[in-house]
Amino acid sequence: MFKTLRIKILFLFLLVSLISLGAAVALRFLLVADFEQYREGELLDRVQWLTASIEATYEYTDEWNKRTVSHDVIRALMLGLDITVLDSKNRVVMNSAKALERLSPDTREKVKGALASQRLGSAGKTMAFPLFVHGTEIGSVDVTFMQREKDLAFIKRADTLLAVALTFTGVVVILASFGLARGITAPINRLAEAARSIEKGETGRKVPVSGSDEIAVLSNTFNRMSDALRRQESLRKKLISDVAHELRTPVAAVRAELEAMIDGVMPAEKETLESLLEETGRLTSLIEGIEDMAHAEADALSLKPESIDLRSFLHDVAERFGPLFAKANIRLDVECPDKTPIRADPEKLNRILDNILGNSLNASKADGRVIMRGSRAPDRGETLLEIEDDGSGIDPAVLPHIFERFYSTRPGGLGLGLSIVRELVEAHGGRLSVDSEQGRGTIFTVSIPDLHTVS
């Protein structure tokens, strides 16, 4: 029935408005009924007072004294009661018209003026009340309840105010319904449009975020997902490009040698076959390295950070690498204050240290020393991790390229280790830097922030 969310929200607001309108009208009728009941109760109290006064006057004189009864009739008229007093034979003893005639002209005008000031309106319902003295019925009183115009004006004014309030509220609710429906559906429509753009291949598309409600949380989540997809797509394209570049040379070499053997230019001797085997070994190593890089990129997109005691963590790493360093006659030390916290993914942090320590081990000579140093930088809100060696250092011409994929100066090296390290550090929101001097050693510095939203 309702195809769009906006129409559903509008219908919901209008339904609530109609329910509120119905409740207000029902409340009006209840209030008016209570008011009428209260007013009738007051008039009945006045009737009881008047009948008691008339009965007392009759008991005192033992007859109908028209002069005294007329006073009661005038008092009743002033109280909004038009009464007719009847005797036991149902003959009229006194009524309002006769009571007014018995008054002097001046007094009559004053009473009429008082009645006019009360603005008594048309007559209401009439009731009969019997009169008793010592258990004997002496007559009755017919009472007509006069409706005060101010009471009717009160009800009319209440109805007018209710109508104005309901009209104003209805207009406000309708306008607010349109505004709220638009405010709710507009960001959802933007999300849908952005999702369709990503479906078409426009990765990295984002939506504006305002406020902190559920839609803002959804928008933030969508933006983080879009960033992750963009990074994934960028990494995929770069990896394909790098793989194609690196595979081209060994594949071309194998192809050339095979074609030469087929054409008889090169004999299929042992040395030639060993050369082909060497090239296929290089291809195998390259494929394994590419697989490691793909795993590292996937890991960078699925971090599980937790709070880690860095000192204990570094000692565990040193214990694991201890035999390798001892075999090479290189010291591996840890310098880190107690209770130094770091928020990181333990598995990824191990991989970062594995790669950097592997480079330090290869660069260090016997009797050398490698230090893993942890510290806090509270002014910047981050934890620093340094790996320092006193090895051969890095050539200044090579230094700018060491984090590039497939860049290596070591024979047989693939040049992927430090590239993987950089991917994992940046996934933590951190930074990786290096300071090196040839002949004196190298310091790798990893900075991990305290708070980082992993996307």
C-alpha cells in the first residue's frame, strides 16, 4: 500500500494526530459532562435549601403566607431557579411572576437588574419536589433550572479554544511530519545512492554525516566500509600490476630458453635445464612472496586490537628469537619500562617485529647487538617501539626505496618484508620510519596511537 518510507512515516504521524484529535474531543465531552454534573449538583443543593426554608416558614405559620413565600421565590430566582409553589391541592401559591408583582416598583427594577447582570438564559429542565411538615405533604415546588449565559459562554469558549488548538496542532504536526520524514529519509536515500555508485565500481564514495543518532552511526559505518573497499580495490590493482611486472622477467627468460632449445640454438644439456630449474625456483619464491603479501593486506583489513603489556610482549619475542641471535653470536636485548601499554593486534604486531628483526639479524655482524625499545609518548597519545641494530646500515641512495614492493638489494630477496610491515603499521593508524647511517647501524621506529578506529 505504501511504497516509500517517507509516505509510511507521514501516514504514521497523521494516524497519531488523528488519534490525538479523537482523544481531545472525547476529553472535551467528558469535561463538559463533568461540568454540567457539577453545576446541576450545586443547583440541587440550592433547591434543598429553598425547600427547607419554605417548609420551615409553613411550619411556623401553619398556613401559606404568600408574603413570606414570595421572598423565597425571589431568592430562588436570584439563585437561577424559577420555582412555582403549589399547595396540597395542587393550586398555585406563588410563582416568579406573582412574586415580582408583589414587589415595589423600585425593588422590582433592582431585582430585574440583578437578574439581567447574571444573564440568565433560556429555561432548562423542570423537576418537582414535594414539601413535608411533620410527615404530612403540604404541597410541592416545581423548579425550572435556568441556564446562565456565562456557563454557556464558558463551554462555547472552551470549544473555540479546543478547535483553534486542534487546528494549530494539526498544521504543526503535518508540517513537522513532512520535515521529519524528509530528515529521516534523506540520509537513507543518500546511502542508497552511494551504495548504487559502489555497485557500479565507484569505490570510496562517502555520505555526509551529521549528529550522533542511529542514522549517523549507519552513515559512519558505511563510510568506513567504503574506505575499506577503496583500499582493497587499490591494493588489488597495485598487486596485479606488481605481480605482472615481477613475473614478466623470469617467465620471459624461461620462454626464451625453451624456444632456443626447440629451435636447436641451445642444447638441452644439464646446465641449461639447471638454469630453467633455477628460474622456476625464483618463480616459486615470487609466488610465495605474493601470497604472503596478499595475506598481509587481508590481515590489515581485519585487525583485532587489544590492550597489551609491551614489556612482557617484547620479552616473549626476545625469547622466541633468542636461539637465532645466539647462533649468530648477536645479543638481543629489551629496554622497556614496566606497565607500558600498547593497543594493537598481537598477531600482527608479532609479524611486524618478525620482519624487522629478520632484517636486523641479516645486517648485523658477530658480536653485534640488537635492542627492542618500548616507550610512551603521552603528549602525542601514542606508544613508540624502536628496533636498533649496530649493523652495516643502509645506503642513503637505497633508503627512500626500502618500503617499496619487490625492491631488494639482497641477492635472492623478494623485497616484500618491509612493505608488509608498513601495511600492518598503517592499518593500526600508526607510522613507520627509519633512521640509518652506513657503518653505524639502523633504527626502525613504529608509532602506534592509543585510540584508532579499525575499519
